[in-house]
Amino acid sequence: MSEGQTTPETSAAAPALRAGRFDLLALLLYALSSALVMAHQVGGYGALASEGALFAELHGESLERPWQLGELLPYRYRPVFRALVMSAYRAGEPSPERFFQLFVLASGLSLFLAAGAFHWLLRALAFTRRQALGGVALFFLSFPVVFSHDMPIHTREDFLGYAWIALTLLALARERVWLACLLACVGGSIRETCLLGLLPYLLIARPEHSAWLSRFGGSAASGVGGGQGALSERARHWLHVGLVFAIPGATWLAVRAWRSTGESYDYWGVSTSPTFQFPLEALLYAFAAFGALWVAAALRLAQRQPPRHPLLAPRVVALAVVASLGTGWTLGMVREARITFILFPFVIPLALEALCQPRVRAGLRERKAWLAAAAVLLAYGLWLHWLRQDPTRVDGVQRYLAESFNVGVAPLRQLPDGRVVEWAFASPLNGLHVALNLAASLWLLVVWRVGPSAGDPDRTPG
């Protein structure tokens, strides 16, 4: 065979080779993005500003006990991430620098795992490789990731929690139900919000998943059925679903019993007080969690086209939203946008579907949309200029938004020694990020209204 000729075997292997290279490149990009996120936070405005800032945030008492926050309620019910960091820390010489480095490393690796798991979840939801790469890019550009350790976000176990939610949903998408059940057993001890990954199974379980129960049809089934013979298909289905949820639920309760101190914790009072005190701040952080992606996802749900995957069906998404926004998982802690962000496996894929539609590509040439977006950014720029003329005006803004959100101009505070300094709890890019998302939201709404309608984006796995 002359040089340069190909055989049918090599021709058939070429697409798989290109796909493997693309996946490897994607993982490298996710690793680089994770490193950039952590580098942006180290020395920044929040918990990773310095070794001392992290020590204070985690209620450190000594070099041997740098993370005593994990012994308080409700944090002691979330032992997994802390145990991983502390196990590595105790394996060497204790020092503030080493603990700081291990915490940053564990956080970065968790973020990388979350990105990789989300990539494969998007592939399981029938997105192409390029679309999956775009979806993970939206994940990295989201407010709770970009400002992950600013105040009041101060991420701890949340990156690992995001990864676990995506992995659990991936198992469901691949119909590995018992693997999803096992992941949920562990996830509840990372953070209780990880149980969201299993919740959709309540609505997507299929009768064939419970076929294994027919093996117990004889005497066991008769006993359960009160002597009426084997269990009906409906009874087997709900018995199966009940077991899938009961096992992680029992595990979660067992961990709480094991880690209990006998003290009580006012979940409702602690969670809701910020919302009742600063309702506009709660709305601001709820929007900031996904920004324009909220709008894109809502536009996709408003279409009458069938869902790309059962996990993205309207009733499944509604259940996830109600569970996260309507329970103690969020409540007043909407201000900590990291918690609302557990909805990313639902919001981002829906938004991605909307953004991949031809009408959005056509909107790139829509002048009205760009003028509307420019008007939003111009208004923000003028407002920022007005605040900078007299920084004391920021105090008036903070009467409604509290002091945690940085609109772009920090308020001034006088220290006991007489010095006047900028008093910021978060990055000055907070305000710009939200303004860009407001502009993108308006751009998308105009495009959707005036642009030509279109069908679904390409759903062919690539």
C-alpha cells in the first residue's frame, strides 16, 4: 500500500479519533478555566483574599483546628468535603499556608469535576460536542462561579455539590438508576442540595425499571399484596420508586443522627430573615444566579416543541425549581446565589437550546436588539458615573440592596485611626456582570419577538 492511502478501517476510526481529541481539548479547557476562576478569587475580595481571611471564614481556632465551622450546625451535616481537605491537611506539617493551598486545590479540582460531569450530562441530553462545550462555558461565566468566594457567596463544598448533582443526573440520563441512588446516598452528606439530582426520577421513572421486583412475585409478593397474588405493575412501579428514594433518605437521616449534637437550629428564621429584610437584594441575587439564561430557558419552555430529553420536560423543571426555591434549600439564602445555582443542569441546557436556534443567529443582524442592549449598558454607565461623583450615594443604594453586592462603586468607611477607605465585600465587577446580563436579556427578548421563528436546534449527537 502506497504512503497516504487509507483503509476502510482507518477511515472509520478517524471520526472517533477526532471526537477523542475534541473531548481531551475540552477537558484541558475546563482545567484551565477552573484554574483561572481560583486565581481570580485568590487575593480577591472574599474568603480567599488571604490565609487569614479563610481562617476567619472557617472559624479556625488553631493550626490543628482550622475549620471549626464544620462542627457547627448545620455545617456538621455536610462532612464530606471538609473530611477530604482535613485528611490531606493532617497528613503533613500544619501551617496556614498549607491549609490555604489545600483548600484552594480541593476547590479547583471540585470545579473541574463539576465542569467535566456537566459536559457529559449535556452529551447524554443529546447535545453535540460543540454545544456541550458552549454549555460548560456558560457554566463558567455564571455569577456564582465567577464570584464563587466573594461575600456573601463564599463557596465551600458547593463545587463538589455541583459535580455530584450533575453526576447523579447523568446516571439517570443513562438509566443507571441504582448508580444514581448510590450517588445520592453520598451526595446528601456533601450538601443536602445534592439530593436534587435524584428528585427528577419521581417523574421520569418507567415501569420497566421495576421489572426486577417480578422475581419476588411468589410468596413475597403475595405477602405484600395481602394474599392477592403477585404485585400489580403499578404497585411494583411505586415500590421500586419508593426504594430508590428511601435508601438515600435513610442514609441522610443516619448521618444527621450520627453527627447530631442535640442542639436545634432555626432553619426558617436564619434562612428567611435576609429576604424579609432586603427583598430587593433577594430578587437581585436570584436574577444574578443565571442572568440572561433565565430568560433564554423561559423562552424555550414557552415553545410547544417536545423536550429534548425527559429530564428537561416542563414538569420536571418545575419540580426542580419548586424544590430549590420553595424549600429551606434556598429561602432567604437567595442572596447566596451559589445555592440557587444548583438548578444549572436544568436552566443552562434549556437556555442552550434557545440560543442554538436559527432565530438567535439571525438576531446578530437585528439592529433594534443591539440598540436596546446598548441602552441598558449606557444607563448603567451613567448611573455608575453619578455614584462616583459622590460615593456617599452608595449608602442610599445599600439601604435597599444591603452592603454585600458591589454595584461598581464601593462605599466609604472611616476606620478607628481616622483613615477613610473603600469598604467592599465583593468584586466591583458584580454590577457590570449583572448589567451585561440585563442587556443580554433585553437583546434576547427583542430578537425573539421580531426574529423569524425556527424549529429545534440540531439534536444529532456529534
